[in-house]
Amino acid sequence: MKYYLFLLLIFLSNNLTCQEEIEELDFLFPGDSIPSNTFMLDEVTVFQPLKFLNDDEIKRYVILRYRVKKVYPYAKLASERMNRIDSRVDLIKSKRQKRLYLKKLEKFVYNEFSDELRKLSRSQGRILVKLLNRQTGLTAHSIVSEYRNKFRALLYNTAASFYSISLRDEYEPFVDYEDYLIEDILQRSFSDGSLEKQDYALDFDLDELYVFWRDKK
């Protein structure tokens, strides 16, 4: 019994010695002039591992990631512009002046981005429509209807349909598996800094999405 007590005392004394050494250990970080024995670790986001059945699925994911990263800045910019427009339109009392302002704005946006948007593929265009819904909470059709008129929205949607794009499409990660992958790509890109995160209207828990699609598959 004394032998075990002796070992226990040795163990405790070693622990106390280690604790004292740790407490006395100070760190001097770049830019600091006063050593400290504590420091904060950077926040780390842990993502669920994606599982692919074959090389074709991996290839499709890589292509989708390229498309999402290309069109997300447009959706982000559109959301920022809408916020500015709303704040300015609220200051205009006359309905006629509001219509004129929005008409001039539409012409400006067309002249500024039409060449770039024309370079988007059909797949990229469909993703952009989804991301507009994610960022603003409105479909592209609703945005045109609200900021211009319903006839213009119908005209734009008809033109888009020739390219197999619907301005009424919504962002639904719990319904559309590709939307789930888009959300995964966005969250990972925000985490690694390759895309700049922006406040968005539609919020989804990526872990819940992962469990949902894992169980469904």
C-alpha cells in the first residue's frame, strides 16, 4: 500500500512540476512588447467530408465550384446595388420620378454589365439566378417586377427561357442536390477566404444539409 501511495505522490509531484513550468512559460508574439503565458487560437471551421461515388461526380463538383466562384460576385454586387437603390428610392416621393430613376438605372446596369453577362454559359446563368435568390430572398423575376414592371419581367423571363433558364427559379438546398453542393462550395470558399462573405437573405445550416442528403442517398 505504501508503495502505491509513493507512486501516487511521485505522479502528483510530476504533475505539479509540469503545471508550474507551463505557468511560468511566456510567449512573445510578433508586434507585442509584453510576453504573455496565454494566447488565442484562430477559429477553425470543420466541414463534413463529401463523398463521391466515382470520378465523374468529382469532375462535376470541380466544374460546379468553378461556375459558382465565377458568378457569385455578380449576385453579391446585385444585392449591394439593391440595398443602395432601396435607400435612394425611398427618398423620391414622386412615382414618375421613381420610374425615371429606375429606367436610367436599368440602362446604366445594362451598359455596364451586358458584355460580361453575355459571356456566361447557360449553366452559369442558372446558378446566378439561384444565387440572386439566396442573397436577396427574391427571385430574379420578382426583382425585375418590383424594380421595373411585370411586363418587363415577363419579357426577360421569356428571353431567358430560350437558354433553358427560368427567372422564377428558387434556391432550395433541401430540394435540389446541386443547390446543396452550391451551398457547400460557398461555405468552404468563405472559410478559406477565396470568396468574400456577404449577409444573405436565405440561411442554411450546412451540417443539417449534409445529414439530410446523406440519409436520403
